[in-house]
Amino acid sequence: MHKAYSVQSILKQGVQIEAIAAYGNHVILGTRSGQLIMYSVDEKTGVDMRMFNKNFSKKPITQMEVVAAENLLFVLTDNMIHVCDISRIENNFEFMHSSADTKGCTLFTMDVDTRKSTTGELATFIRIGCAINKRIVFFFWKKDKLASLELAIELIDVPRAISWVNQTVCVGYKHQYVIYNISCTPPKMHELIPTSSTISQDPNICLIRKNMLGISKDNYLMLIDPSQYKAKEGSADGGMNNKTTPTMWTSPLLGLVWDEPYAIGRIKNAIEIRSLVRKDTLVQSLPELKNTRFLVRSDKGTIFAAASSELWCIRMVNIPTQREELLLQKKFQLAIELTEISEEEINDKAQTIRQIHMLYAKELFTNKEFSAAMKEFEKAAIDPYDVIRLFPSLVPEPKNSVEDATVPTSTVPKLEDHDLENAYMALIEFLAQARQREVVKLLDTKSSSKALLEIIDTTLLKCYLQTNDALVAPLLRLNQCHLEESERLLKKHNKLSELIILYDGKGMHKKALTLLREQANVEGSVLQGLQRTIGYLQALGAENLPLIFEFSDWVLTEDPIEGLTIFTEELLAVEALPRAKVLDFLVSKYKHLVIPYLEHIIDVWDDTNTLRHNALIKEYSKEVQRQLAGQKKGEENTKLQPLRAKLYKMLDESQHYSPDRVLQDFPTTMLLEERALILGRLKMHEKVLAIYIQVLGDVTKARTYAEANYEQDNDVFNKLLAIILKPMQQPPYEGVSMHPDFVKPNIKVALELLNAYTVKIEPVKILEYLPGDMAIHELKNYLETVIRTDLAEEHQRKIMMGLLQSEATRLQTAIDIERKKCFELNESTVCPECKKRFANQTAFVRYPNGQVVHLSCYDRCLAASQQ
């Protein structure tokens, strides 16, 4: 406990006080005989009576409320609301208005709001709710009288206490509290709590912190948030969902006022001052005021208390004095609250609050309340390094200004086991938030030092290694830890996988890859195997190509197929590697991987580079030749046919290789069918057909080739028949044997072609190739077809000529008819478009309907119709 308020006795007189109101340093008393008395109370000049109205009412004054901004006093007497003007002392509570609509009122509540009016000026809006029988009727102050709000609440009992907050009205009945949401139509009721569970007690309601309600139950003060009960239509009642802890008093509350940050309550034999933020809530007890009946707050730090015929002023002790006493008692939270409402200079106030937070945090840490301590450190905006210094085992290399650190560490308790783990967990939460702020600061300024961020991340690493090593890897990926210290820690804890992440984040790829190579064959190591190395190399990108080549060497040697995925994995970084350099690397060291690599980039990645297509064809050709040579030696080989099929398919389908360049490296004594495909690309029809007929003896492929190329070369079938009927005596390529069926003219095949492709073969050209001893009847079908075709074409030509001549005659007749038409243009002829006459030598246009217009008018109309 400490002295928060001092008590000043103001007067003792014979009047019977029934109501009390106050504002500023003025207090107004309402007596049982209907008198109104105003006193001015000053600490220096004492007490002075300012106004006195002896005959205001014939009945007792039961309730009063002051609206200081408008100099209005609302008085409830004789069950009716009266309004007085208190702006002029000499008028002694000048009567302004008495509302007959409030007749029967037993108590009232007010809602006073100051805001800008529609004209932009500050205006005070006054609303009042009057308890009349089992209803609350609402009014508002309009100029000089009370006007109805056209709103009322039907109650379930006669109210004993009411309080209005925003759009809610809390009502205390004899046995329970309820709250009404008046924004609903009709107002919606929510039940709160019973008034008492053990004794008969009148309800007490007080506005706390401007938007909270304090209600009493037995020895407790409960806090209610009215905003919870602004339920929409159809929703369930809010109920008691408040999470605040009830404040216990010595005995049941008889009256209550709120003076930030204290609740001042009237109990049976005293007045108690309590704080709502600590476990030990009692701040001060005033037993000398045991006979009080009324409590009212006048202004910040000023409260008036009254008994039946006595009056006291309760003033708050100045805040610096209270703060000094509170800090000695280690009541830091209350000291902070008091400082926040003090009238000290803003910067001084902020610095004082920060210092108190620091002291409070240190006290909490000493008491091993680590999480709460870290929250206070955060409120104090302390340098995270100073908090880290509370943990000697976590402190990195000392700063230059260690001796100037804000938090002394000499009295820090030594932490062990469970306490140390709890402290680490709290520190982690604090540092995580500090890290976020530091990152934002770096992004905003772009010039801030990263030293603090490095200390934070390195400390977090140490904490994670002690508490939850699963968080180490995500932290290291943020790439701000101190390299040497983090490296030492990870090696000490055998966190090799995390060490690789650290190296990667710091760009130390060679060091990471060396470690991966060393650990690849270590039994039981988390880095055992090739996959970690392969994955690391795949992610490096083209800028690290020399490093990729250097460390892929041992992987390719150990497992060529898996190792090749370094250059073929479906990753953007891998696909972006310079393919020419990769190909050169494979050709120089791993020739057996060239074909798989080229197949992948062409078939999967759709590479269209001519050089790489040429290279794949060349590799296919060399490998097929090697397989054929082995086959001749009697070696069994199952790869030849699939490989040759790939070569044939690529020569046939690829549009991106250079046939003349590929032909230079192609053999002439083997792979002649594939050679024919290349020659076909070069349009060397005679050589292609010679290979198909004279070497391979494959008439079907020759016919297919001729059909495919007939549109580009109409002479291709003539060339095919020439090769069959007049074969060369030497094979097309040296060292190649000729097919026995086509060493001599093959009349049978020639006749089949003549009969199948009659219209595509010119008789005049082909007759010179036919043998002289060929019987004419063998050519019967061919010649008949040729003659019939020629006769049909001739007949078609004659018919077309007749039709064309007829059409020409018709057109000539139509022209002659048009030429015979005539019309007259004279000075009276008017153009229907521009309504002007035709001048001499004017160009004109005549429409088919006979209309004649100027040429310029025709052009204008034509342009308009085309838009």
C-alpha cells in the first residue's frame, strides 16, 4: 500500500445531503429540503460558497448530473427532471426547463458526447434515459428543453441503477444485472450476473476507462465490455464472456467511482482505493470516511465524498511522489499507469516509462517470469544485445560499449535445467520479434548495419540448438548468422545438414561441396550418398558452371546415370545451363553420356539447335556402326535395332539438322537406307531411288518416295522407271553390291508402275527406255489408259473453248446494247447528289438506273459507303 490520495474536510453543517454533483473545483449539494448549494474548493484559498437556492424544490433532491461544457445542471426532484443554468453565479441556479414527460422518474442516466456538428463546429450532444416505473424513456437536449428520442425500453422490474455507454444501457435490478442493446429494434436484452448470491445488496454500476462497465457482486467488482453485447438480430445472447479477473474488496461495495488508474469504492466502514492491474489490488484505505453516503468524481485526481451532513474532498497525491514510493515497493505496473496519465513533458514521460519497463523486466527476469520479462523488454524498446547479455553463454564477441549496456547483469540469477529452457523459449520469442523489426528497418533505410541482425540470428541459432533443433534449418536459410561462430556451433552439435545450408546461404559452395564429397561414403552420415551433392549442384546455376564441372566429376564416375541428372533434371536452373559447354564437358570426359544428354535436351526440352541435332545424328551413326562391326564378329547385341530405329526416326522427323553437313560424316558402305533419307532432304531423287532399287531392291519405299515428291518434281516417276528399265552397270557407291533383281531391266516391275501411275508418267519420255523386244500387248493397258486420258483431255478442251466463245459472244452483245443507249445533258440537268447543274466539260458518272451525277459526287458517296 501507499498514499495515493489525501483527504480534506470541507464543511460540517446542519443540512441533510441527499444528492451530490461536481465539476472542476466546484461541488453542488442537493438537500432533503429541496435546497441547492454550490461550493468552490481550492487547496490554497479554502472553501467558498458560490451559489445558494433555498427554495428550488419542496421535495428532496434525489439525483443530480452536471454537463460542464454547456453549464447545465440536471436535477431529479419530485420524480421529475429539472434543468438549471449554472453559468452565472448571481442567478443562483437559474431555472431553465422542467419536462412533464419525465413525470414519475426515479433515477436517470446520461450520455454526453462532444463532436463536430454539420457546420464544422464542436457541439455537445446530450441524451438522457429516465427510469419511469418499469420503462426507460429516452430524451435529448434540444436548445433549451428536453425532446423525446421516440425510444423506450420495457423493463422486467423496477431498476435500482442504470448506466448508458454508447449504444448499450446496463440496468441493475434488485436481483440481477442486464444489458440492453438499443441499436436493435426493439432493444435486445442480454442477462449478465446476479446482483448477489449470499446477501441482499443494491446494485452498483460505474463507467470505467470510458468504455467499460464495472458492476458489483458480493465483495467483487466485475468488468463488463458493452461492445460484446451489440449482437445482431437473431444471434444468441452474449453472456458473461469477459476474460478480466474480478477485483475483490474487503466487504460489499456500496458505491463506486473511477479515477484513472484507481477504482474508489465505498464499503461498510471505509473508503478503499484499488488498482485493477495487479494481484495485490489494495492501494489505500480511508477508514476516517466510514460514514460516507455519496461519492462523485469532479475532475482528474479530485473526488468528493459526503455523509448526511459532512463533505470531504479527496485529492490525488502528485504523481512523481507516488511513483517514487511505488518503485521502492516494486509496483511497476501501477507506476507506469500513473506516469501515462501524468502531465509531464512528452519526451520526459516516455523516457520515464521506458525506465520503469526496464526495471520491471529486470525484476520479472530475476523472479524467473521470463515470458513476462521479455514482453516488458520489448515495451522498453531495449537493444536486443542488452537482453542477450543476460545469458552469458549466449553472448558473442563483446561490443566496444559493453560497459554502457542498459541492463546490468551482475544480479542475474544463474539458470539451469528447466529454468534455462524456459528462459531460452522466452528469449526466442523476443528475438524473433526484434528480428522482424530489424529486417523492416533494413528494407526501409537500405543503409543500416547488419551487425545487430547477425547477433540476433546467431543467438537464435544457439537457442534453437538447445531447445528445438528443427528450427535451425529455416533460420539458416535466412542467411544472417555469423559464419565462423555458426560453423563452430554446428560442427560441435554434428549438424552437418544444417552446416551445408549455412555454406549455401553464405555463397561458400566449394566448402559445402567438399564436405558433401567427404561425407558421401561415411556410413551413417546424414550426408551419405550422392543425392545431396546432386541436388546442390543442380541448384547452383550457370554462374557456377566451373564448380559444377569440378564436383560432378566424382559423381559421374561413381554413378553415371544418376550423375547425368545434374545436367538434365527438370529445374529452371538446370535447364538454363549453357548446353554447348555441358556437351563439350561430356564429350571430353564422358562420351558414353553424350547420347543420353542430347536425347534429353532435344526430346524433352525441344532444343532446336542445328549443331546439337547434327551431333546427336553423328553419335547415333558412330554407335550403330560400332554395333554392326561387333555383330559381324559374332557378338550378340540387343541394342542395335532400337538404336538404329532412333537414328532413322530422327533423320526422318527432325527439321533442325543440316543434311549436307550430316552427309559428310555418313558412311557409304552401310546405313544406306538412312543415307537415302538424308539425300531425300537434299532432293537428290536419282540417288535416293538408285539406293532403294539397285541396292536395297525395295520397290515399295521407292514408290512411296516418288509419291511424296511428285508435287515438287513431276519427273520423279520417269526417273524411277529409267533406273528400273535402264539400270547402271556399277553400284551407286564403291564397295556396295547391287540387288540381283535389278541388275538387268525388270519389265514386270516397270509394267506395274506404268499401270499404277499412268497419268504421272510421260509416254514420250518413257518409250525410249522400253526394250525393243517388248511385245506390244504387254503395253496394252498402259497405252489404252494414256490414249483415253489424252482423248478425254482433248474433249474437255473443246467443250471449254465452245463455252468460252459463247460467253464472249453474249458479253459483246450486251456491250453493243449499252453503247446504243443515249441521254441528254443540258443547262437544266441537275445532279441529284449536290443539286448543282452540269457545267461544260464536266466529268460525270451514269448509274445503271439512268441517274447522272458529278464524278466528284460519286467519289464522295463511294467513300462514305465504305466507312
